[in-house]
Amino acid sequence: MQTIKILGTGCPKCKQTEAIIKEALAQSGKEAEIIKVEDIQKIMEYNVMSTPAVVVDEVVKLRGKVPSIQEILTLLD
């Protein structure tokens, strides 16, 4: 099972990103563990300066924007 981390301080864009990821998982039928990382120090460990960011299996895949469902589906493949 994949692990998806959402890096962000809990802003509306971060919450929107979480909702999009959940919708993409539902559409694809895949399962993943979703972890929200809101601690600034932990976010900086990923060398991310703009949030929201999406990390899949410890690799930063997207940063600084709310992804589309299609972008998330592509990341899950």
C-alpha cells in the first residue's frame, strides 16, 4: 500500500488537496495511507518551501499548488 503525505499547515488549499486525493483514490479503487504533515520543521525536511505539497512513498511529487484529480491518478500509477 502506498503512503501519501500532504505537506501543509492546514490551510484551505491543503484541505482541498486532501479531498482531491481521497476522491482520486475512490475513483481508482486503490488504497493508500494518507498522512497530513503540518509541522513546519518536518515540512522543511522535504526541502519544500511552498505548500501544499504531495509526497508519495517519501518522494515529493507536487508542490505549491492544488492538484487535479487526474494529476493524482497519474501519481498513483
